[in-house]
Amino acid sequence: KTLQLRTHSIFPPYIDQDLQNRWWDFGADAYVNTNKHIRLTRARPSQMGWLWSRMPLTASNFIMEVEFKVTGDSSHLYGDGMAIWLTKDRAEPGPVFGSKDNFEGLGIFLDTYANSRHPYGFPRILAMMGDGQTSYDQAHDGDANSLGSCQANFRRTNVITKLKITYVRDTYLDVKVHYRAWDDWTDCFRLTDISLPAAPYIGISSMTGEVFDSHDVISVTTWSAVLSASDAQRNRMGGSSKGVSSRKTGSQGGSWTRFFVKISLFAGVCVGAIYGYKAYVLNQRKCYNGSPFGGLGYESRRRF
């Protein structure tokens, strides 16, 4: 069961008549195109932009879906990427994809530019859990900090690009990415025994350097989720579901029984009506043949 959180979701046109949003802030070089997107950075050097929720996320379990777009003219030199944040602090610009270093909470980095050589390719999605003291390993693209990662070519695609984060407190965090085909979600990574800070803020930031791209946020949708946190709970839920299914089956069986009873009664009425009609016809013939006037009348009608 899920419940959408209006306080942590944002869609076009993004702003109200006062050119503000009640639940979100944006700043630095970010600007709003009310018909299309929130552009965090233009395709220009040395840009920085951010979007942050004004209220912390208090749901214990949640699902968050971010639709974004990364595009640019160059096919070989571009960067730097963007980040999705679930952190204790908010709206503090810095060198890590446009937000501060030494953060406390979760950062998911959609990195499009390799700062060093790697055995894997880019673009790349990587997760880091910050403790407020550890710096992001920017020289090696987060290799020293990585909790989970995957390669995903989300840049300049013809398909809607989205990232889905599912979190169950103290149990797991699952990340899927949508970039290959419509409604085709690819598993990126799954972290177990993970705990986010209580009531984190949601943020999305981006930064360009000498290489650049346009980094857009199309929408953010967040749901509070009631999820099973253990196999035992899932089994109990499954047992109750079977019970519901059995009751439905019994109810359907009763409905069929009533249907056949009604059909039988209707057939009995029809048969009775037919026999009654035949009996009525036979009685009428006997009446015509047996009475002094019945036969004369019948013969008279035949002559005429």
C-alpha cells in the first residue's frame, strides 16, 4: 500500500503565481521552464544548480521516483553529472555534484565524466553513505566510497530516463533505472542492513566544469509505503491473502448455486405452463365435441 506525499513530489508547472513552490526550493543557476523541466545546469562551463525539499521526509518506508534528463551536443566530452540526496542537511552548495562534501546521509551520483581510468564504463550510477566526516573520493570517481553501483547509458536517450529508490528502514535500499525501453526497469544495486538519517531532506543537484551538459529534473514523485520488513511478515500477509481468496471462492460457489436454483425454478415454471396449456387445449376440444352446439358450430364453420 502506498500513499503519495504531496510535500515531497513536484511536477509541472512547478511554481505558483508568486513564482515559488510551497514545498521545494531551487537555487544557484537552476531555472524553471514551467512547461518542461527544472534545469539545474545549462550546457555551459562552471554551472551549478540545486533543488531541495523544504520539509524532511518522515516516512519510515518510501518509494521515490525521479524523472530526469541529461543531454548535450558533444558525443565524447561531457559532464559532470548530477546527484540525488537523502541527507540530514539541505541546500548547501559544494564541490560534490553541486552540493557540499562531508555530508551526512545518502548520495546517489549519476556520473557522466571519468576523472581517472577504470575497468568499467560511463555514465555510471554510484551510492555513497556519508557520515559527516568522510570526503567523496572525487579523484577516483567515488571508488573508495562506493556501496553499490552500475553502468547505465542514461545520457542522450530517446527513452524517458528515471531512477527509482525503494527504502525499508533498517532493512534494504533498492535502486532501479529506466533508460532502455518504455516500462523496462533495470536493477542497478540493492543495499541491505542500511539506515538513513531520521527525517532526511530530498535534494537533487548538478555541476559542470570544463566539460558540460544540460541537467534537467522533470518530476519527483514520493510515496509513503507500507511494506513487509521480514519473511515472516510476508508469509503472514500471504496466509491472509489465501484466506481472502478462499472466501472469494466460497462466495463465488454460493453465487453459482443460487444461479442454478433460479434456472431450475424457471424451467419448472415453463414446463408447468406447457402442460397446463396442453391440458386446456384438450379440454376445449372435448367441450366442442361433447356439447349439442359445439359440433354443429364446428361443422357450420367448416362449410362456410
